[in-house]
Amino acid sequence: MNRRHFLKGSLLLAAAGSALKPAGAQAQDQGSGLPDQSGLTILNYNPAMRYRPMGQTGRMVSALGFGMLRLPMKDGKVDFDQTVAMVHRAIEGGVNYIDTGRVYLGGQSELAVGRALAGGWRDRVYVTSKSPWWIMERPEDFEKFFDESRRAIGTDVIDFYHIHMIMHRGWSTRVVPFRLIEKMEKLKAQGKIRYMGFSFHDSLRLFKQVVEATPAWDFCLIQHNYLDYEYEAGVLGPRYAAASGMGVAIMKPVRTGLLANLPKPMHDALSSTGIVKPDAEWALDYLWDIPEVSVTVSGMGSLKDVEENLSYAARAAPGMLTTAEREALGRAIAAYRSLPGHIDCTGCYQCIPCPRNVAIGYIFAYVYNNYLAHQNIKRARADYTVSMSPIQRGDPASSCDGCGACLPKCPQQLDIPGLLGRVKETMES
């Protein structure tokens, strides 16, 4: 099959009839009202979980993945005991996709995965990790970080390995000149990783360029949720990747907590349907409704989060939303954009690169607008500083000198320098 003409929807249909029945699988998904998946070859099969094809890899992954970034903390460090219990409960509930990264929580995330998967649990899941280009000083650092990840996780093979957080600067200064794609291909040929991919935070234009850079990509990880319809790779990203045969993993499904605790106007918009379900379930259902989405990676910080997400995932299915639910989500988006002070930036990144390296789209569409909805200045300033290093996303609003180079590039015709001044007063005062 020509992977450039591959349609994910056809794989969803074909998978149900082509795989073999796993040992111990029940004959049918009793009482779920969903298609029976018990005849598929599924790692860690549980009839209460839904599974989806990971592109052309031949693997079926749980609709819910465990994101190991927002773990419970104790005295400034990961609470390993609580984390291990959470991961075990998720695996018992049918989760088979554990997502971590070399730099997550200062390396503690991979160590937590290693502890949680010791004693036979490793064989029940697919493990991911990520190679951070922004701390590479030389090409050889790629192999160094990979070996550090394997040791921390306690595994010889990493199932799904990413080039972490591809952005315009990283693509041009590290990924391409350091030949990281070729290095990934070598790891795969050596059997040290099973599948190669990348995580992404930039424009749809660059996303397409990265996808087309090699036919060797097996999957990608992108940010998407119902507010990020146009932000970064947006709603077209999953379709573009899936049309190339790639599996699609989604991160930030609840936008770092905003969509799990909605401001009243957004909550009222969803409630107008008469359909009652938690805010977080609305966000997850939106993603599971999209056929091209393979796995939605959710950061979970408590056992309660795990239990709730498992209950939502039991109903996950492509096309699951009704017309009324989709219209309600549209009204919630409109309510978000109508919040006082909202900056109508879609995060298209047409204004990037900025001559002064200001992270314009991220500051407007993510940090500042999230702050207006949450009204949590502590959280907003953490996103503005800790999560925004100059080499990755760019510099703060105070770096703007008013040159105006961005103004003719903005499709929304925003007064970018003036709005950056407003952000500076809020975030840097």
C-alpha cells in the first residue's frame, strides 16, 4: 500500500476482521453497545477499554494513554508510591500506552515508569519516550540521551520513540543538521526502538514539512483539543498524518486543566444540551470522536483521575458525538472567545520567527487566554516562564521592541506590539 494514499478510516474497518483473538479475551464486549474487540490481537486486553489502530504499525493501542508528566508530588519530588499505584490501576483497567520523556520532571518521570513497570508489568504495555533536541550540544548526544532513557525506564527496547517537541528553531538547528531522523532509523534497524515518530509544537505548515521529510515516520504526538481547532497543527494535523499512514497520539486533551474545570460561560454552553457529563469527559469525547486519533494521552495526578478517565474511555468510539453535542462544543468555543480581554489569536504562527524571538502565538493563544479563563496568575506565570525557554518557544513579551514586522503577517490583523504590552503588564509586573 502507498502510505501517502493510506486512509485511516479503512484501517479502522479492516482491523476488526483481520487480527487474531488474544489468549484470555472474552467472547464479546457485553453490554457496552460498542463493536466487539475481543477477536483482535491486543496487548493487555480488557473488555472495559476501547482500542484503536496505531497507524500502519499493526498495533492496537488503548484509547486512553497515561501521560507521565503531571504526576503527584511530595516534598518537591515525584511521589513514587502513589504514582506506581496509579499506573498499575490504569494497566489493570486496560491501558497499554505509557508516555514519558527524558526531561519530564527532571528525569523523575522515566524513573517512575521504571518503578511502575518492574516485576512483569513492562510486558503489558507499550512505552514511549522522547529525545530532547534543545539540550543537545553535538549529534552524539542523541545516542547518549537514548541510553539514559533505557536505563531509567529499565528496558532494552522503547516501543515508540520521539524526537521531542519539534519547532521551527529545533528543526533547522538540530533535527536536520544533526541528522536525527537517520539516527532514529538506525535505532529502529538495530531493534532498539520499535517505532519512530515525533512530538510537535508549531504551525501546520511546518507540521506538513516534517511529515513529508521521510516515509519512515510511524506516528506523531500533537497538541489538540476542542479549543485548539486552529492552534499549531490544529484539526487538520491528525488527518494529514493519518493520510500518510501514521498513528496519531494527542497530548493536552484538557489544555493543562482548563477544559477539566471550565469557566461558567463555557460550562453553561455545554449544559444547554441537557446532556450531563463532567467537563473533562466532554474534552476527551471530542478527541475520541475523531477517527484519525489513535490514542489520547492524559496527564493524571491522582487515583481519582485514573478511575474517572477509565470510565470515560469505556465509551470511546469514533463518531461518538451527536449533532447536539457538537453544536454545544461550538457554543463553548464561542463563549471562550467572548471572555473579557480575550485575544483572538489562533496560534497559526504566521508571525514566527520574530526578529526579537518573542513567542507571540504561544503567549497569546495559550498563556494569556488560558489565564483569562482560569484567573490563576500563579499557573499562568509558570506557563509563561518555566514552560517557555528562549531556545524552544521564544522570549517574553518584554523583548518586543515594536518593530512591527509581525503586523502584515497576522491573518487576524491583531495589534501584536500593543497586545504584547498588555501581557507584559500582567505577567511581568
